[in-house]
Amino acid sequence: MELIQYYRIVVKRWWLIVGLVAVVGVVSLLGMGDTPPPVYSATFRVNVGLEPVPPTGAEYQYNPLDVWMSSEYFMDDLASAVRGAEFARRVGDQLEGMVNPAGAFGASTSYRVLTVSTTWSNPDELAQMVNAALVVLEQDAAELVGPLGQASPVLRLIDPPVVVPVSKSLTSKLDIPIRLGLAVVAGVAGAFLLDYLDTSIRDRSDVEALGIAVLAEVPRHK
């Protein structure tokens, strides 16, 4: 089949393609009313360390590697505590029960830097949550991790929290264009299917395909 024949099939049943695209477009636009509310995120970074504690009754020689290694162990435990329920409960206590941040906090570590992140639907509540989280870290870091003996944690804020809206994912941005594109493909496929199932004689090529010689042809009146 030549390209001109493909073109004629598509043009002849253009209504199928346009109609399918229109239906999909209307349904997609109506479904946008169920779009979830915007989400906001906040992230802050804290440098975590432990003050060196010289052993009693012995000559102590300061080794920074020991302190750094201990600080990294402590930071790993602190990151696990931030992701836990006890940390969320203490943050909720700081907020006096106005917000329940259970399961809202995430934490990751890199060398001796602790990154705490969270997402929330209300930007004002989110700002209060991250400020309360900073207070809990500064006051209760030792209790969250466990007994540290005479060692005391030292936390220094590197990047303060900033509340920013979470942008839509690429999938959600391309959702409607992908639907319309699939509708076009389905419409074209449907047009070819209808043409294949159509057994009527439309032009001389259909007659010749039956093995019948065409002696004359009446042109289409325009």
C-alpha cells in the first residue's frame, strides 16, 4: 500500500481520530479536579560531633581520628533516631500537640553532616515542625541515641531550613500529553481497522483487486 493510500484512509475517517482525542481530553481535564493539594518540603543540615573525654587516671594523648570516628557512629545512631517515633513525639510536644509529625521526618548522613528533611501540605505548619525539630536535636540528641557516658554531643547548624514547594513530577506533567498521543495512535489504528473490515467497493483499485477489468470510470463530481 502506497503512502497516499494511508493518507486517504486517515482523512476519510478523521472523525474517529478527532472524536477519540476530544473524549480523552475532556475526561483528562475533568479528572484534574481531583489533583492533590500542593506539597512543601524543608531540609536542613547539621554538623554532628562529640567532645573528647580524656580517660581519668591516665595520660591522655589527643587523637582527632578517634573523635571523628566516634562522631560518625553517634551521627548514624542519631539519624536512625530522627526517623523514629520518639523523635516525632518530642517534636509534637514542642508544638504542643498542634501538629502530629509521626513519620514525617527523614534523615541521611554524609561524613559528619546530618541532613534532616520532611514534607508537609501546610507551609506554616512545616516551618514550625522543622524549627521544633532543631530544638529537639539540640536539647535531646544524647537522650535519643542512648547513654554516652561523659561525652556530650556538639551540633552546629550548617544550612538552616527553608520551606519550598515540591514541583510536580515529570510523569504528572506529561500525563495529559501522553494520553492525547495515545488517543491519536488508537484513533489511527481504529481508522485502519475499519478500512480493513469495510468490504464495500470504493474505487477502481478495489475492483481490480477482485480480478475484474475496469473499462470506464465515472469521475467524482466536485
